[in-house]
Amino acid sequence: MTAISGLVSPNDVAQAAELRVLTSVALTSALDELAPVFENATGNKVTIGYSLIADVRKRILDGETADVIILSRPVMDELQKQDKFAANSLVNVAGTPVSVAARASAPKPDISSVDAFKAHAPCRPIDRLCGPCERGRERCLFCPCP
């Protein structure tokens, strides 16, 4: 996950009454635990807007703003290219372990290399593993969207 830094300086946070965050629903449990700790330590209110990455992306493209935005790196890079954030303000703040599983009755796929993994990908080449699809939902490797 990647966040914007530099939009809110430490001095701004110290004087802020409310810190507005936009992020993916994937961070709900972590941020719901961290927000009260931050609020108690600073006296500032944290308001978090959770949604699918595709929805947050669209909202930002439509002009919505926040003090902190935390999304996947590919989406943040795309929004950065469209000048939605201050230059050089993206910071990686977390990583996500990824697992692959096959049905018990299915043969074990060869994922020992990128080329082997691509050979198992149905329908389209792997150019981008995640991002918004045409239906406004998260697209992953095996999404039926083109």
C-alpha cells in the first residue's frame, strides 16, 4: 500500500481538528485500531472513508480530496501521473503478502517463474495485476473484464 506524504506537515497535524483519510476497505481493521490511538495521542479527529480501490480512484479523479490517501501502488502511480498529488509525495507504508491456491482436485499450477505464471493466466497477458475494471470493481489477474 502506498500513501501520500507531504500533504499534511507535522505542524498542520498538530493544529488540525480533523484528519480526513481515503483508503481501501482492505485496511479497515488496521485503521479502525490505529485511528483511536492517533486521536488519543494528538487530540485530533480522524475521519476515514473506506471503499473499493476503484471507487476511491474515481472519486479522486472526480476531484475529491483528503489529507491522507492510502491505495495500491499502481493506482497511486497512475494518479500521480495525472497530477492528483504533490510531486514526490508517495511513500510505501505497507506490503501485502500474496498467496496462490488451487482447488484440491486441480493440478498444481507451475508458478516458479513469471513466464510459467503467465502461461497459466487465462484470456489476457499479465501487464497489470490489479486495478479498476470497466465495471467499477477491483480487477485481479483472473477478472473476466478485458
